[in-house]
Amino acid sequence: MASTDIAIHAEGLRKQYRTHTALHGIDLSVPAGSVLGVLGPNGAGKTTTVRILATLVEPSGGRATVAGHDVVGQSKEVRRRIGLAGQYAAVDELLTGRENMVLLGKLLRFGRRGAARRAVELLDRFELTEAADRPVSTYSGGMRRRLDLATCVIGEPEVLFLDEPTTGLDPTSRTVLWDVVRDLVAGGVTILLTTQYLEEADELADRIAVIDAGRVIAEGTPESLKRQVGSDRLEVTVARPESLDDAVAALAGLGGAHPPVADAATSRVSVQLGEGVLDDVARAATALRDKGVHTVDFELRRPTLDDVFFDLTGAGERKEARR
């Protein structure tokens, strides 16, 4: 892929603070017009990475280019080509939504009429027209977030950094923002998205980078990362707890090197399937029937990004250790 096709490129990015190292050598490459989802536990280095790429912080080592310009040596050129939405909406609550947009448009030298036209266009695009002339202090969290994102794209950036843009939003507001992100990408914008919501990354990202302790520990498409965790699993909930052992015996032939796992608290047995998923499901149903095991739930479960996240970062183990 030619360098002009790469909107964000980082090699060995490091960030050393007085008491700790936030980044130990981050490598990223984001093709133009795509979405990179960045996942990781709190303190992993996601926001530090965004701040370096957005020229807010200088790296201690390594190099990075955004929209073809070096983030240190050509920071002004980078800033002309990017938008940034941080974890908190950066809009003036005393002004109306329209006034926020027009003010920023004037600062970006759109002129009075140009700023007004751009404000109308974006307020409509982000479904804020009806609230345009109300003070932002009266907006809901989702409305403020949409206004914040609208201000970020008023200058038509080539690259947009979204640092946990939907944290704390209700499902409806989150869905609206997802649609906006898809529209931006369809228009050619490149997006780097950090998020705590694995479903969000699955919905929006073309590729995902998992960061832990200041390092990229995995990178790939959502589907390729899911395949790394393992194959599909069959989860069976038995009607009577006393038949749990019979269910384990019935499903033992499906697991190969991975025997069925029983959970007495939920009366559930989980077993990993092979390549022939449909054949394994049919065999499982027959084996359970022959053993006289009655079930209340029979579910085929595919690996999710939650599984990827917990498997790669050990977040589940850390949570158990804190209990």
C-alpha cells in the first residue's frame, strides 16, 4: 500500500513521564477512509496515543505521521487536517448550539455567511436542528455529544480522532452517533476510535488494535481476532440440575482436546465445537436425547470481542483477583 494511502502511521511511539512509561513502542497503520478501533483496559495508553497523534503531546521516542505530515516537525499542518473529540464534550454551555457552530466557523475563517451555512448543514446532519437555538446547558448528554462531534468536523477534517465518544450515552444516542460515524467514513474521513464498548468496535471498526500496558498486543479485523480466541461453542442449559453429569457425558465426544465445562450454578454445560458446526450440533442433540437429558436452552455461541478482550488482556482474571 502506497504511503499516500495511509492516513495514520506510527512507528515505535514511546512516552515516558517522570514516574512511569505510558507507551513502550506503539506501531499503527490506518488506511485512508477506514476506521481503526483501539481497545484496552483503563490506563493501557489509548488516550496517550491519541494525544500524541493529535499533536497535543510530544512523544519521547518513535515517529508518527497523520495525513502525510509528521506530528512533531509539522504539527501545524497536522492540526489543519484533523478533528478531535475527547472524552468530554468541549462546547460552551452558555451559548446555543447554533452559536457554538457559527463561532467556530468564524474562527476557522469561513466568514459570517459561510459559518452560518455550515452551521445549518451540520445541525441538520447531526439531528440538532430543533434544538439549535436553545442554550447547550439544556441539552441531554447525547445531544451535547453530537454537537461536540459536529464542531469537530466543521473544518472538514481528513482524519478524526474519537476518544471514547459514546461513554455514558443511552443506547439511542449511541446509535445516532454510530450512524454519523458511518456517514463520515463513507465521505472519505479516516477515523481512529478508542472505546470501552466492544460492541461499538465490532459495529464500526474495519480493523482493531488491542493495547495493554503501553503496547499493541494484537491487531486485525474483528473476525480474525475472534478466530484467534477459538471456535464456536455450544451452551446447553439442562432442565434438572441432577442431569448435569449426564449432559457432560453426552457432550464429551464433541470437545476433543477441550472437554465440556459444567457450571452447577446455572445448570449449564459449554463445549467447544470443531469445523463441522452443524454436524456437531446434530450429534449433541442426539446424544442428549439418548441420555434422557431434557434441556431448557440450546445455544450456539460464536466468539465475541468480549472474549478477545478478556483473553488478550487478562481483564477477567484481574477482576477475579480483586474479589
